[in-house]
Amino acid sequence: MSSKIAGNSPTGHDGHDGRLNNPELAVSSAVCQSAHVLPVQDHFIGDKSTAANMAVTNIAPRSFTILLALLFVPAGLAAEKREWFKLTDCRYVAYQYNDGDSFQVKSGTNDFIVRLYFVDAPESNLRYPERTREQSEYFGATLDETMKAGAEARQVVRDLLGEPFLVWTRWASAAGRGRERRYYGIVEVNGKDLGEILLSKGLARTKGVSVTLPGGKKASSHVEKLRKLEDEARTKRAGIWARTNSSGGDRQPKPPATAPKE
């Protein structure tokens, strides 16, 4: 299989070949040689009728004309095709900064961090105090209880991923404040979505970057499903919901704003 990556590459750029200058490309190139590839069609942004009727004059220099032609072709042709990569036989790697929604993964001979789409697990420390405080307010729990839930989420993920698992990724950069290579992904263990498991256990909330699923399901439909799982966990007082104070446990937290799309 070709190791060429369409759309978002591990460098976070869109299709330029940076192998000579950026060693990160070695991660995707090596991993994807044994990966399955599933094409995904992105949406065209803009007025389709306008784009379809734009014409390029031959007044401009040739290079500029080519650029305009690429920018204003009909919508169906201009839409960028991105690809999902299915990485099998992945392994969990112990790492000091692993948590419930972001953790080190080994695929083949390469290590990188996967950041889950759609969900946000409680922090297990005060490395980013503003984030931890915001989470504690959302869940209606104290900072200590929030961090305890974060530690529990981290342990649950470590236990679940003690056997080989599957990662779907488009190599979209999830770069945080650290220098580690981080990419958004969907993790499946024994055919079950890890994000859904965390929500059902009350160890995450529906928040984060969204994307059309590998099977074609729209992000909005999946978000709706995840919020129902979160509501069920809250009703059952599972996980962190069992730790909420009286006012927090009785309230209905305002759903996070529409998840940003990749």
C-alpha cells in the first residue's frame, strides 16, 4: 500500500511532502504501510453556484492562472478527499502524562499520542489548573474529586487497552502545550468505542473536536448519541457523577457548545 497521506498529514499541513525537513512524517509513512485506508469526502465551503461559474482569464501569468483554476473549479471537484487510516494491533504505552482521553500508543515501530475525538475526560492533576477548574464546575464536583475521577479514567483506559486495540486516525494534529506528537483518533477495543465506554462509566463528558466517522455517520448524529450516554451516566450517578455535591448532582449541566470540527 502506498504510504501517501491525503488531507491532514502528521506535520499538521495539507499534503506538502516534508520528509526531508520533518522527521514526524516517518511516523505516518512507516505505520501506514500496513494500515487500511478509507477515503472520506470533505464538504466544500462556499457558494457552489458561484464557484461553478467562475472563469479564469488568460490575462494572468500562467502560474497565477493555474492557481485560480484550482481555487475556482466546480464544488464537486474542488472538495478535498481526506482519508481515514485504520491502525490494527496497537499497544498502550505507559507514559507519565497519559490520561483518559490522551495517551501514548505504539503502532508497528512507532510511538505517538492519540487524542480522542468527541470526549473530554477529567484531568488527574493541576498541570493545567484552568482546565481542571472548568471541569470541576461542569461536573459539580470539587477539584479533588475531579482529579480522582481523572485518575480513575486513566486507570480504566490502561486496563481496557491492556490487549491489542484498533485506532482510526486521519493524522490531524492535536498539538497541545507540550512538544509531543499528538493526533486525533478514534479507539476501538473489542469492537467497542473507547469514548462511549468512558461516557457510560461517568468518566468523561461530550466535548472536543468532532469529525464524520469512518463509516460515514455525521458528526452531529454521533454527538447526539454521546450526549444521551452522558445523560444516562448522570442519572445513574456513575463515575464522577456520584461525587457531585447536592446542587451539582441535581442540576442539569449546560451541554458544551457545538463541538468544533476538524
